[in-house]
Amino acid sequence: MAEATRQTAVSFERVKDDAARCPNCHSHGMTTFYGVDDIPVHSCLLVPTKQDALAFPRRSLRLGFCAACGFIANMLFDPAVHEYSARYEETQGFSPLFTSFARDLAARLVEQYGIRSKNVLEIGCGKGEFLILLNRIGDNRGIGVDPSYIPERMAKEVDSELVFIRDFYSEKYAGLPADFICCRHTLEHIAPTRDFLSMIRHTIGDRLDTLVFFEVPDVLRVLREGAFWDVYYEHSSYFTLGSLARLFRVSGFEILELSEAYDSQYLLIMAQPATGPSRPILEAEDDLEQVANAVESFEDVCSACLERHRERITHAAKTGKRMVLWGSGSKGVAFLTTLGVDAAIEYVVDINPHRHGKFMPGTGQQIVSPAFLLDYKPDYIVIMNPIYQEEIQRDLDRLGLKSELVPISG
């Protein structure tokens, strides 16, 4: 079994700070309602040894709620502690289900919005998979900007119509040609959200036919499920459909599409530069009451969820059952560090070969391939994202394993 690590403290203390300014709407007044102490500052960095994993840098997190726009932010976020480099392994591209979702999304965007033979700019492109899809499906020209891009990983996929810049996007790239700006699962890592969106609007200038597409996680689902495993230091910003729409409108955009995707885990927004005031017109934007109610009930929902998962894992350990986690990304890191039951779980499984042999930040479990389970033979496999249950079951069937799957739930 893994040796026990120091306990993480969970808090539901509510504290109103009238002076705190919302990063999303710039109004004053934020109320903290959830906190965890001593958690890893990164979830997706590859950690080479168990010693490094146990000594991984930690900080505390406090979620603050803005009643004016519905935005939720980590009030203790410090971007200086982060390292987005080649060590950052965020891709979900080894999952057939996720790859299918990305391919279908790219095809829909190209078809619905006429993104053909265009200049495409992706901010936070990761390893470049989605930009490659947009280029191939729409015969586009692409530029990807991300400090964690690894040229060697995608060398066979990249053609002359693709350029990658290993850097953070900023105003110094305002001159890059862009008919379509795409940004998926990056905005939640940025603390000054309104400043960032306003900067993008400024770089667009009078090119009013420019399309802007963002994809972020949905925090309303997290609140309603008490999904503590979806709250981690790397994410400074948490959106609902309404708070995302309000951010875009106050930053000078008109909204063309606002929707949920991927089993309501993700939020999608398509927008264009506005020439005047942008006013709410979509039903999904009217969610302030829903979000406030979910924040109010989060303590009860999350406390019950924490206790239920802690009891299940400790009971399995006491009865001599072997349990592993499937999914070594952010959800797995948050699950283990928040529950404080890592001594009961020795290994974490992942299908991403670049993670195999590495260790979980903060808790030290070794990350292994599915084939490792043939010898280890766990009794239970906790699935960190239930959307992959059928995919995981097919992998187990191919291996001839009869472990019981335990999809995590709120």
C-alpha cells in the first residue's frame, strides 16, 4: 500500500469580502464558501519519482462566489507557482470516446459556421490535436499557441499549413491572422478572466466577422453533485452558462451559441465582436438564482459525498480488497488529496502511455497501464469520469479482468 501523506483540511466556512473584486465582472463583493488546504499546485505535470510526488509544491484554495454575475474563483490563486511546459501532460486524445467527441465538434463547427479555407488561431492548443482536426476537415490554415506543445509528438500530423508557437498568448501576438479564434479548456486556468477576454477583443479590433469559440468545464454540475474531485488549484476560474455569457458580453462580444456538451460536463460558447452594447437574449444566461441556490446547498451535498466515498474506500481496505483509480489527471489528484485515503490505494491506471511510470502529485501512487492490472488483479476500479465506463469495460473485457467498476458520482 502507498504510505499515508499529510491530511488535507476541508472547510465550508462562508466569509463575505465586500472589497474583493470579481475577476469576471469587476463588481465588488465575493463570498468564499469552500476551501481545501495543502493541495498540489499542479495536477497534470509529469512527476518522475515518488519522492518528488510527495514533496510536490502545495497551496490552499478558497472558492469565492460573485452574486452579481455568478462567477466562481479561487481567491488564493497564484499563477506564479505554475509550470506549463513539455512536462505538462493534459491530452485526452488517447481515449476513443474523447477523440470522437473532438472530431464531431470540429466537423460541426466547420459546417455550421463555414470555417473553410480560413485562418484558425487556437489559444492554449495543448498538443495540437484539435487544431489539426480543424485544418483537415475545413482545409484551413492554423496557428497554435501553447507553452506545453511538443513538436516531436505530432511531427507526422503537422503539414505546411500549421504553425505552433510555444508560448502563452498575449497582445504581442495581435498580428497573427485569425478568422476563427478557438480556446478550449484554457480559460479556467486564467485568473483575470475579463482582462483576458478584453485583450482578445482588442486584438480583433474592427475585424467584426471574426468568430470566437471557447470551451470550459461546467461548475453548476460540480456544485449540484458535490463533485470535490473537480475542484483543484490549477483551475482558478469556474463558469456556468450565465457567467460565461456575461463575461463575453461585458468584454465586447455578441453571443451566437451557448450550450452544454459531453454529458453536460462542458460549456460551449460561440461569439462575434459586438459593435455596441451586448444584451442578454438567451434563456440559458438567466441562471443566477440557480447558481446561488447551488452554492448555498454545496456544503450539505459535498459533505455527504466526501463521507460516502471515504467510507467506501476505507471499508475496502479494512476488508483486504484491492482498489485502484482509473484516471490520473486532475480529477484523480483532487480525489486522493481531498479525501486523504491515499494509503488505501496503491496504483492509478491511465491509458495515456506518456503517464506510465510517473507518480501522482501530492500522494505518490504510481501510474500504470491497464495491462498492469493483469497481475495486480484489483477487486474494485474507481472510475474518475463515469462517461468512460463503457470504454473502460471494453478494455477490461479484452484483458479478461473481472474487477468491479465503481463510477464516481455525487
